[in-house]
Amino acid sequence: MSSLQGYVDRKPSKSSPHCPLSSPFPGRVLLILQDGRAIVGTLAGYDQKSNVVLADSKERLYSTDQGVEEIPLGLYLVKGDMVTLIGEIDDAIDSAVDLSTIRADPLPAIRY
């Protein structure tokens, strides 16, 4: 068993609506990365450098021609300096949205 398995198997707790990381493991989150990727997954852990571990993660690819495509990534580690935004996902709202009907330009990478 990996050292992360204990965290992955824990039930997420509810967090404050103002700070998604105020409790240790709030549940499903959306990460927007500096290169424009959008990754959704269950928050399994994070550290003081904002490195994030996601379980059952999927990358959401946006397109103006097709609906949103979800690519399964599984257990995924994101380096903290790549994270632009972390937001908690409301599962009821997220599951009610038909991603195949959404058309959007992909997010551009951040330019310095």
C-alpha cells in the first residue's frame, strides 16, 4: 500500500465556502494550471509549497468545435508553482451539467 492510500481512502469533509482548503480534504476540486489546463479530481493532499495530490482526476479539454472532453489521469501530482487557481466543486451542480453541450475556447497559457 502506498503512503498516499490512507489519504485517498478518507472521506472528504465539508469546508468553509470561503476557503476550499480550510479543512484538510474538502472533496472534489478544479485546478487551473499556468499552461491553461483544467484538472478536476478529489483532493488527496497538499503541502506548504502548494503541491497538490488529486485522486480520480480528469483533465477537461475545452473546444469551440466539440463538447468538453474528459481525459482520465488517475492519481495525479501537480507542482505548486503550476497552480493558478483551486476551487471546490459542488458535485450536484457539476453532475447536472451536460459537458458535451459546452463550447469554449481553451484557456491560454500564462505569459510573463
